[in-house]
Amino acid sequence: MIDSLQDFTASLPAVAQWLGIMLAGAVPFIESYFGAVIGVLAGLNPVVAIVAAIVGNILSMLIVVLTAHGVRSKVVERGTPKPESPRRRKLRERFDRYGVAGVSLLGQTLLPSQITSAAMVSFGASRNAVILWQIISIIIWGVAFGVLATLGVSFIG
């Protein structure tokens, strides 16, 4: 099955391969870590797969953070906060405990970067701090899973 996927991928133009992995990396719950794995399993050069997945994840996270920042700014101007749901309250408690860096680095084990980054901005975290720590986290997770996938493919092959 992996051979068939790799043969199909090899038949595509390089730009299509990159874009496919970038799109996969942009999808919540796939993100940089599974996007890199998909790229490696599809037969892309591991560096290309990892970079494409990371770029896609970062671009989608930036869109979400900038949008959440804009929405939060408008809500704060109105001064009409809504009561927190139990789930949101739990997320805020984690944010208060671990801060932007901790939630960014560890949050991807539970929720997509897009959700955690939007939540942190909505809690009042600095947009730039969220972006910085999310980029660091996306890179770490993407590289780690990409390397593990590369080692796994070389072990199987």
C-alpha cells in the first residue's frame, strides 16, 4: 500500500506534492505532525514533507490568531462578556497555570494549535507571544513526527 501511494505521489508535479502536504498541515488535528508523517509515507523527501507540513500549519494558525485577535478587540470594546462554559473555564485554568509557552508546547497533545491559539488570544494573551510560541511548537512537533516517520519507513523498507 505504501508503495502504491509513493508511486502515485512520484507521478505528481513537485508543486502539487508540496501543496498537498501544506493543505494537510493546515487541517486541524492533522497539523504539522501528521502532515509530516503523511508526506514521508507518500514518498516525499523528509525535509520537504516536514517543511511543507509546518508551513501549512503555521499559515492556518496565523489566520486563526489574527481573526481571534480582531474578534476579541471588538468584544472588549463593547464590554459585554459572556459567561464561560465549563470546557472554556477548564481551558482558561490550564492557560493560567502553564502560560502561553506551556499551552503552546503541550496543548497540541489535546487540541489543535488553531483552537488553543484562538483560546489564548481570547483570554487576553499577547497575539505576538501566542504566534511565537505556536510557531516554536509547530516546528518541534512537525520535526519530531517527521523524523519518527522517516525512521519508521527506513526500518520497514
